[in-house]
Amino acid sequence: MTGIRRDILIGLACLLVAVLVPILLGGRYIVTQATVFFIWAIVVVQWNLVLGIGGIFSLAQMALFATGAYATAMLGFYLKVPMLIAIPLGGLVTVAASMIIGLACLRLRGPYVALLTLAIAQVMFVLIVNDTACFTNSSGCMPLFGGVRGIGQFGDLGLRALFPTKWYVAHYYVALSLLAIAVVFSITVIRGPLGLAFKALRDSPGYALSRGISRFKYQLWIFAVSAFFTGIAGGFYAVHFRVIGPTVFSFPLLLFLIAMIVVGGMGSIWGPIIGAALLMLADEGMKEFSDYRNIGLGLLVTLFVILWPRGLAGWFERLSLLRISDSQKNT
Amino acid sequence: MDVLIQIIASGLTLGAMYAVATIGLSLVYGSLNMLNMAHGALLTLGGYICYATITHLGFHPALALIAAALVCAAAGLVIYAFATLPLLRAENFETNIFIATIGIGSIIENLMLKSFGPYPIPQPLGISGQVVIGNVHIPVQNILILVTALTLMAAVAFLLQKTRTGRAIRATSMNREAAQLMGVRVGQVYAQVLALSGALAAVSGIMISSIATLTPVMGGDPMLKAFIVCVVAGLGNVYGAVIAAIVLGLLEAATQYVFGVRWSFATLLLLVILVLIWRPYGLFGRGQVVRL
């Protein structure tokens, strides 16, 4: 079975299961938690493109997510743009923001990129939180970016009015389709020219460079295209929760998402989604020990990096390799 | 004039604190190519150990300082033994150690949160009193910080320049293989560097908490600034880092005065990005020639 066929099969199987979940287990809690899982899965799938495929050590992913979310919310709040248009616009704003960040950072070496992107996220957070000057007074004093309290009342997709009691199921399917599109997109990137360019750069940098494959150019490309769905996920997050605040910049959240990628396996196609699912489940199961949540997350990340740096996807790969060598022995 | 004195006084204090935090980071990066994201957590750990030994165990402040430095040095050794050593044997060291230390930092920080609570605690190690220059009142605490920082920097410089250990550290950061071939025990050097960096982190954590307060998340901001200092100076360049730290401290004090606290970090970052576009390896860094 070729790789692309296997990917399509796995994808369709997962999609089928996911479509049936609200019908078979219609509990509101499960459905809303699954919606949140889809949002984080979109983010980690795109982040994985940057980290695992592009080899860019960017920690700006949540800043980009926030850019999309804030852009969507502000378009809705100040300009009364309907959300159906505001979310894609937010995605485009995010792409523009990531181009600027990329142009500033990507000429640098790995560790410099990590530190600068982290610092950029921190500056955005500080600027939003410390803003106390009133920008509008229409419904009480509100700073331009909403300050600590964030922005609310910017409208929604209209699904709440359409399905008054079952709107969360509608949101579930919206998030699911977004994730499906994002995954298809990431597979095309990985298996397409961009992915091949990075594979070439990794396998034989000298030859790749002398054939005119510019690392900077392709890194900027992958950074920009992966920002689109990150921004859209942010926009949907804002719409789903009806409010967007500076909490999306929090470090534990960033750690949670890193843990998803590390546990699942950086650079693999399905790893980050597996990681996201596992960590969401673990988070649910460990609700009583929530005090120790961040300690546990830290331990998990550290252990996986040290013991299994290729994550769960690495395990599966080794299993299938074993099976191949077994079948070769038999024949 | 008074404003200028005020800016210089607070800028030098800030710069001195950043410098002490930065030396450790820079040493570790220079000799191991390891970005230690747990450094901020080590600052916090040092601050809390100092607080705990003074209030709960009744240590003399000087003894508490040493105790904190020792505990953090031990923490550095633990990081070396359980994270750095196994990861050095595998590939992709730079990426993996970065992620692993993010995890370790989170563990330490949340252990502090569990044991000391989320509320700010004043650091008991401190001196009250003020010195008046012109019309400006400068707390003795700031002067003490400056003196301690300068002493420490001199001690580290002496260690690096004059002792056998220091020579080994410098040799390793210049060229790992060559140092190894000359009989330097590289593993031992790594362990020493991480322990030293932990001890320096403890002292700078105590300094920072003595003019602000102790909170479990206090390490994040100084660590980010220390990183920025390292980046501006060129990662791994220790002496450049000291200069850059003091310049950035002064700049921060000045921008805080001119644009307000809110914009100071943003202005700093903008400057840093401009510097890096101009010189991608930092002000004092040298570009690396990569052989394929």
C-alpha cells in the first residue's frame, strides 16, 4: 500500500467515526469537548508542518492563533462583518502577520528563531493586557484589543439561531470539516513540492542548495501557508466561545500543544492528531488531579523527548517495519 | 539631570541582574549548544530556597544565599544527568533539549506553585535604607545588587580566564572535538557548566525577587530578557552578553521613562529584531561556516 493511499484510508476511517460520534453518543459534554479537540488538532497539525516538516523552531503558533481570533472578533465587533466572512479574513490577516514574523526571524538560525518568536508572543500578550485606555464607550469602556477581559459580542455563525437546542452539534460538524480540510491541506503540503523540498534539504543539504532550493524561501512559504488554518482555527475558537481574551497566550496552553506534538510524533502526518486526542483524553481522565496537571504535562514532554523522541508515530513505524522484515523472512 | 541619574541607577541595576542571569545561559549555550528553557525556573527555585531557608530554617542571609546556589547547582547537575546526557547521544540534540527543558521548567515552576502557593511573597534577604545623589534617592538594595553582580562577574571571568577548569570550558566551547582530542573530559565540563549556570541563576533569582517579589512565575520574564540579551550579543558569547545586558538594562530604564512601562518590552524587541536583521549572528557573534 502506498503512503498516500494509506493516508486516505486512515483519514476516511477517522472521518466516519467522527461523523457518527454525535449521533451515537449525543451527550452535550462529549460533543463540546470533541469540538475543542478539533480546534487544537487543527492548530497542532499546522504547527507540525512548521516544526516537523519545515524544521523551523517557531513558538509563535499560539500568537498566530490569537491573531486570527482577534482579527475575526475585531472585524465583527468594530466593522460588524458577518462571521462567515470575518473568519476567512482573519485567516488572511494571520498569513500576513506570519509573513512579517517570518521575514524578521527566518534568516536566523534555529535557537534564535525560537527565542524571537517566543518574545514576539510575549510582547503581544503584554501589549494587550496592559492596555487600559478606552477605545470605545459604546458598552462600557473597552480598550482597542479588549484588554484583560477580551472582546465579546461580535456575532456568530448563525447556527445558534438556526438550531436553538442543538447548536453545539452544528459547531461540532463545522469544526470537524475544518479539521478535515486542514489535514488534507497538510498532507498535500507534506507530499507535495514543499514537503519534497524540505526532504531534499534534510537528506542532502549541499546537493539541494546547489540545485537552487532556497531554505529561506521554502521556510517562509511553509510558515505562511500553515498560518492560514491556524488563524481560521483561532477565528472559530472565538466564535465558539463567544469571547476571545489574552488567555490564549498562556504558557500552560502552549505546553499542552507542544506535548500533543511531542507525544504524537513530530514531523509525522497522523502523530499530532493522535497526540492531541490522547492528551485531551488524559486531561479529562485526570480532572481530579488538576493541581498536578502542569507537572504531569512537563514530565510527559520531558520523558517522551528523552526516551521516544519520535513519539507514538515512531512506535507505529517501527511496528510496520518489523512486520515488513518478518514477511520478507517468510518469503 | 535628576532624571538621568535615576535612569542610570535603575538601568544599571536591571542590567546587572540580567547580566548574572545571562552569563549562565550563555555559558551553557556556548559549550553545549543547549538552550536551557528551565533557566527561568531555576531563578525561581533559587529565590524560594533563599526565602524558605531564612524564614523557616532561620539561616543567616549569607548562608541562605549559598544554600540556594548549591541547591540550584544540584538541579543543574540533575538536568545534566537525566536530560542532557541521554539526549547528547541521540540526534537532533538542539531541538530535543530545548523541548525537554521546557518540560523540566514547567515541572520545577509548578512544584514551587504547589509548595509555596500562587501569592507573591516578599524576599526577606534585603537591606533597607537609601543613598541620596542630587535629588535622587537610590535604595541601598540596588547598590548591593550592583556590587554583588560585579563581584560575581569578576569571579566568573577569573574562573574562565585563569583556572584550568575555565580553560577547559573555553576550549570546549571553541571546538568540542579538538578539546576532546587534547584530553579535556567534555562530559565533566558540561556538568560543571550546568552546575555553575544553576548557581548563577539562583543568585540572580534572589536579586530579582529582592526588588520585586517572589512568585512561581517570576522567572519567565527575566529569562526571556536574558535570552534576548544572549541573542543580541550572539549566542554563547559570554563577555558580549555582559555588555549587552548592561546596555539593554539602561535602554529598558530609558524606554520605561520615555514611553511608559507598557511599551518598554516592545521597543526592546523591535530594536533586537532590527539588530538581528543587520547582524544575524548578534553584535559580537561570528557567523558559522557550515561544512556539508
